[in-house]
Amino acid sequence: MKQDIFRSIDEFFNEDGHFFKEYGLPYKRGILLYGSPGNGKTTLVKSITGSTKAPVVYWQITEFTGSHSIQEVFGIVTRLAPAILVIEDIDSMPEYTRSVFLNTLDGTQSREGLFIIGTTNYPQKIDPALINRAGRFDRAYEIPSPPQKVRENYLRKVDKKKIFTEEVLTDIAKRSKGLSVSQLNELYMSIALNWHYDGELGYEKRINELIQQNKRTLKNDWEEDDHSIGF
């Protein structure tokens, strides 16, 4: 996946897109990165944008994004082209502005020389017209939650203090199915604190809490939680 992305971005900005002109390809590109929060979409975007000296524009979509904002952003980035436009949380695009956004993506002039990177935590919320039509987002890449072996290797790497035995590592990796990389970091922090103060790992309870947290997020029932904090 990284090879595909970096090859396309390298050629896009090499000699002002000579590769695209040589092969008669439209000088525009759009990719969509999707997957659960905390698994590296933002890190990958930073790695991509940091690999080139091209101008980069970051655009955070919210429920208040309107047609004026769309025209303003594309007007700015078009003047900077060849450039990268990163569209964060594209699933948050309000319904009433989607037609304007789609029409803008279809426009030849507004896309010339633009490498667009869209990100979303909730691909199921995205308008199918965005990814089912060539020329808008050409490729969609899933950034998945880490499988068991990756979770085990990752925890082994972060365990600088060597508080885990191999048996414990294997057990944690099995129990932590569905946790993101950022949640694994939080898990290790909790375990390290327990070990530092109490001399015990106590990882079972924290893993269960994180798993329940994921379930509540999917069901969107935080307000029904008896242990909510806030006002």
C-alpha cells in the first residue's frame, strides 16, 4: 500500500508530472484513507506530505462546511498547484453541500495539478458517489486495526522496561482484539503505572474497559453510560 502511494506521489511531483504527460494520463489524483481511529491515518498522511516539497493545504471538514468554503479552498489550492490537498474527516461533509463538492471534484480546472488525500474514520457514512466514480477518489486504502501478531510485536517493542514475559505478551495480544495502535499505547501506560506502584500488571481489567469503550463508540450510547464524566 505504501509503495503504491509513494510511487504515485513521487511521479506526480517529479518534473511537474512528466510521467502523467508521457503516458497521457489526467494530471490529477485522489486517494481515500479509511479505518478505525488511532491506527495511523494521520501519521501516514504526514509521511506522504513530508516526502515532497510541494505545497500542502489541510482542510478539516465539519458540519458547518458550506459551499463558500469549498469554493474558497479549491480556489486557494488551485493557485498553488501542483499541490497536495488533505481533506480530513470527509464523512462530515453536510448533506446540503455535497452536490457542490462533487461538482467541484468533477471540474477539470479545479483538479488540475492536485493530489487529493481524503481521510475518514467512518467510510460507511461517505456518499458512494465519491468513491464509485473514477476521477474523484481513484483508490481507497484501508488502514486496519492491528492483527494479533502485530499487537504482540508492537507491545514487545514498546516494553522498554521488560515487564512482560512472553506468555503475558501472548495473552495480552489475544485479549486485545480490535484495539487500535493508540489504544495499545494507552494500555501499556496503564499497565506500566500499575507495575510501578503496585508491582502488578492488572491488564485484564484495562483491556476490558477499552473494548467496552469501543462498543459504546460504535453504538453511540455514551449518554447511557453510568460512569460518564462531564456536565
